[in-house]
Amino acid sequence: MNEVSKRILIRALGVASFFVLSGAMMWSTQSTQEGAASGVATRRIGAVKAVNGTVITLTPDSGSDLKVTVQPATRIVRIAPGEKDLKNATPIQLQDVQVGDRVLVGGKVSDDKASLVASSVVVMKRSDLEARHEQDLQDWQKRGTDGLVKTVDAAAGTLTISARGKDVVLHTSKNTVIRRYAPDSVKFDDAKTSMLEEIHPGDQVRARGDRSADGAALTADEIVSGTFRNFAGTVVSVDASSSTLSVHDLLSKKNLVIKITSDSQLRHLSPEMAQMMAKRLKGATAAAMSGGSSTSGSTVSDQNGRSAGPPGGNGAGARAGGAPDLQRIINRVPAGSLADLHKGDAVVILSTEGTASGPSTAIELVSGVEPILQAAPNAGQAMMLAPWSLGAPAADSGGP
């Protein structure tokens, strides 16, 4: 896993969301009286950017950096990830707080909102978070599944997804955590608490929980859903000043405006790699039409765009179970930039749904795909996975 993926992993597993939820609970249960007595006016949650003397520079999850002044009477405690209150918190000293730690601070904020005098500082150590997130990732890999939604039965608390060509029924309960991606965001941090009724056929879903013995059902502890676009087209224009490009969608014949952000993944395939992938896709298409199996590592994509055959394949990009995976090949391609794109370039794009008032945001954009689209016009679906590689960490065993 590269450093970019590791940073995405830490965010995607809900560092900020987790801290907001548990921190708010901790504060409300144990610091309300303390805050009222000391005149606490606000709370801030974020990462420690620097510690100089008695001042912590905090980068909040939203807003500008904040200078936090720690006084002799400031209460500083350390808690472990997953704790719901402060009964197991350990008192620590200011010198124990380090860059990268997550903190919840409370105190009196200045009139210009640039500084805060802290009455309490609750710390989650970066090392503790990374260890917890590694455990979470392994759990997603072990107990996770993902696919396209086929049906939703809110009354029964179930939904059925197509996962690698097989229907899986997800069972929910009052304890199931359900989140949904924001229509204009590619960040898991921006996923909102949701309900089963907000999930619709065609949405992409990732869930983790306990599987049935036959794998046909899963009792979900957590579900994340979203609506995303996946299309192929040609670049009409590039506007570097606004970090956008206009793309002519080959299917709808419409021009779409796509926003590029620092979280968007841009990659350019070399002619050699594009030809190799085109050959695989062309062979897979021929095999699917004939009802046979492809040869020499060719792949057939399921409804998620994941490769579904042949078992035992061991070519580049093979999944743990043996099936080649085009997304894994793409992930090995060096990152590109908006400056690499020009009018007329063929691209395959995975993007957010977008809003009526703004453009869609690119999750992943791959250029240099002309040979692939010529070999298989529907190749865009086969190339792109669900957008968990950015919104949540990609894994080989059904986890985020």
C-alpha cells in the first residue's frame, strides 16, 4: 500500500466521523457541567499540526487552523479508539501530545475564531488509530462484501445486492450503522448517517457483517451506499483555472462538466498497457458471446465491473482467488494530472452523482483508453470498480 492509499485508508475508515460521534458523546456525558462552570463556548475536533510550548496548532476537520492554548488547569486525557466515554481515559501531559494525534478540544474561542483557550483536551494517539484502522481493514476484508443493489425491502429491513454475479441478501437491524456518500463528494468522511429507505436499485453498496454458511446472506453491522456515474467519452475542453473538464459522453451524446480535486485519481495508460487490456477485454467479450470461457488470462466482468473469470488465472492483476482484476492493473499506473489531458482524448470516468447546482466530481479518470474502447465499446464498466478505492480503502476480499 502506497502512502497516498495509507492516508486515504486512515480517513476512509472514519477517523473524523468516529471521533465526532464518540467525542460528542464523551463531551455531553462528562464535560457538560465542567464546561458550564468554566465558560466553555465551543468544541473543535481535528489533527495536531504542531506543538510549540503551551500552544497546540490544530487543523480542524473543517475550517482554518486554530491556535489552542493549554493552561496549567487544562485537563488532558488519552483514550483508546472505540471508547464511548471517559471512564477509561488516562491523564497525560502536554509533552505527550504529538503531531498527527487526533484531539477534541473545548474552551473559550477568541472573537476572530483563530485561537482557543482550552479547558479540556481529549487525545487519540496516531499510533493507536493506525493500529485500530488496520484491524478494521482486516475485518472489512474478512467479513465484507460489495455489489450493485437489486431490490430494497425497507419493511423487512433487507436489501439484495448482486456481488460478483451472485445475489446476497443483507439483513439490517436497529444496530446496523448505515451511511451514504454525499452526492458531490468522494470522501468517506463526508458520508452522512442514512436510512435503508435512501438506498435504491442500481446504487453501489459495501457492507460488513456475519455471513451465512452458504454466503447467500449477511447480517450487516455496517452499510455504506452511494450513487455514482461510470461512463466513457472524449475530452471536449480543459479549464485548468477552475480544475474542470468538459467530456462528451459517448452513450448519452451529452457534454458533461467534471470537477477534478486533490482527491481525484487521474491515470494515463501507456499504449502497450492499453493494447494488452484491449486484448483481454476483446477475448472476454468473444467468450461471453459464445458461452465459453476465455483463454490466456482474459476476463469476463460481472455487474460490478469486477473480473469474474477464469478461475485459477495468474496474470498481472489477479485477485487473491486467481481472477484477473483490471482495476488492480490500473492502480499500478503512475498518477497523472489535468495538464496531461487534451481535446479529443478518450477517457473512462468514475464520478460522483453530482448536484443540480454543480458538476460531478471525478473519483477516478483513466486516459489513453482508445484501444480499449475500440475493442470493447462497453469497456468502461469493466475497467472501473465501485469507488471504494478512494472513498474507502480497496481490498481484495470484499472489504473497503
